[in-house]
Amino acid sequence: MSRICIFIPTFGDGGVERMLVNLARGLNHLGVAVDFIVKNTQIPYVDKLPSDVNLIEFGQCRRRQRIQQLLAYLDEYRPDVLISAKGKDDLVAIHAKLQTSVPTRFYLRPGTAVSERLRARNANWFKRWRTHRRMHWLYRHTDGVIAVSQGVADEIIGATGVDPAKVKVVRNPNITPELYNLAAAPLNHPWFNGDDEPVMLGIGGLRQQKDFPSLLHAFARVNRDRPARLMILGQGHQHDELLNLAKSLGAADRVELPGFVENPYAYLSRAALFVLSSLWEGSPNVVTESLALGTPVVATDCRSGPNEITQQGKYGKLVPVGDVPAMANAILETLADPPDSEWLKGAVQEYTMEKSAARYLEALGLPLESESTTRHTGAPEHA
């Protein structure tokens, strides 16, 4: 039986963490032994892990101690492959790789367009130099790379000079068995009670990357031509700034920012339209989930992901980053002539938890366990 370690002691509450939990579930379902290493177990999403995934708690410590912990783990469990997915964890993993004699292969899983992020944040020359220097070192020593999109893969190859043969693209495992049950859950909100006015939805942290100011400006233009409503689900430091912008645009009574919601899919499945206004991405999971639920999409053609998920705009209109008039026009056109929901669902079949896990095994050069040895994840059939 193959053994894979998912190494993420800097586990937070974002999309990367959720995808790695889904990956662990999918691999477990395919009969792979999975070790899942975190700093502590009182964190989001890990309650979704099957009981036979080996959840290992490293605790809080400095990098040098973390490397020693990882070396001890490698000596004891000797996994076939270790996958790391966040910058600080990548450094620990590669340092351990250079110190161990265990024949584990180390893979990095970059999830976003780093150069675009640095550019959008106006990072100074030193920060750019330091980031690229660290990336060169990491990718020179890795055994392989799993990129979440072709755009991320191309950037990593261009920025680090890693051998392209080492880089594989595998789609995120974000269409889970429970997604559709969550989407069908009751939703008690007056905007979704059969009113004729369409509800546009934005989802994500209220921060620079998501560029919700552009979405608000585009919505104000749409609202002048067609009465509509805008709801943005998420929390972050821009909350008050966005509310004030909505007021200044004369749209405060048609914009709602309810913060974090436990089940965004109940909203997403009922929205007339999902809009991604991001400056940069890796592979925006909510675009995939929106299409899986049959909800139309308008997205910025940012690096990277939207172009690939929508198949070059076939399954959702793409607009230039920060182009408010183009975004408003795309929204109006989509509201006037929405695509068939069943047709949209066909765009994202490679993003199911099961298919993604199988693609990981293929990319890692590990055998797909026979059907007779496949174990079940224990994932709930009903949310």
C-alpha cells in the first residue's frame, strides 16, 4: 500500500487547507495510507478527515525544531511521497529532504501566481529578489511539482528554471460528495425568496487580492440599467471600506456584506450570477463550485485559473482585470441571457475529489489501488 504525507503545519482556514483535506479524503478512498501533519488539531476542516487518516500534531515550535520533528517522522513512517503546499512548510520540507536518508520523494504544490501577487502588492525590489531566490532554491531541490493550474505551472517554470518534466498540473479536488446537499440546504434570506430582482454573489476574503471595489463599481453601473442586488460573503479588513464605497455609489440598500457564512453553497446555488473580480488567483475554487452548481460566472481573466476553468471563456464571460465597464457589460449580458445550468456543470468534471486524487497518484508515479482494496472516506453522504 502506498503512503503519502500531507505536510501543512501552518494550516489556516483558507482554500489551500480545504483542498488538502479533500485530497486526503480522496486518496484515502483510493486505498492510500495518508498521514496528515498539522500544528494542532483544533482547526477547520479536519473534522472531515476519515478516521483512518493518520492525523499528526506537531505543536508550536521554531523552524529548526520543526525540521527535527519532520526528520523523526520520516524515520518512523517512511512515506513514499511528502506533499507540501505553503511557503514556510516548503522550506522545512526541503531542509529535511537534504538531511534524511529515507527515500521519500518530496513534492511542492504551489497554489497561486506569486509574481502577480508581488506585482499587485507593489513589493519592493528586495522582497521580489528574496522571494525569487528562495523559490529558486526550493524548486532546485524538489523531486516534483504539482501545480493547480497550467498558469501556475508556467509561472513556476519561468520563475525558477525547474525542469518542465518535473511539473504536473492536477485540478483541485473541490467538488465533494456533500457539495450538492449543502447547496440544497434551506436558506432563510429575503433576497432569495422568489423576488424578481437577481442577486449577484461575490465570495472571498475582503482584501486586496479579490478587488471587490471594482465589483462594487461594476454593480453600481448594472443597477442603473437593471435593478439587482449584490451580496459579498467573506470577512476581512476591507469590510467598512467596502460598505462606505457602496454608500458613496448610492447602492447601500442593495449591497449586503454578511461576513463569514457557514454554508456559502446555499447562497451560490440560488444566485443569478457569481462574479470573480480578483487581481490574481491560482485556481479559484469558487468558480469551479459555481459551475458545478449550474450558476453562471463572470470572472476577471487574471493569472491564473479562470481562463482554464471556463475553458477560455466558453463557460463564463472573462473580462480584463480592473476593467469596470467590461465587467458591468458582461454581467448585464449574462443576466439577460443566462447559459443552461446543466451545460455549465459539464465544464468541471475533472475537479471532483475522486478524479483529482486519481490524477495525483498518476502524477506522483504511484499505483492506483485495485477496486477490491479501496477504502471509503467516511465522508457524509448527506450534509
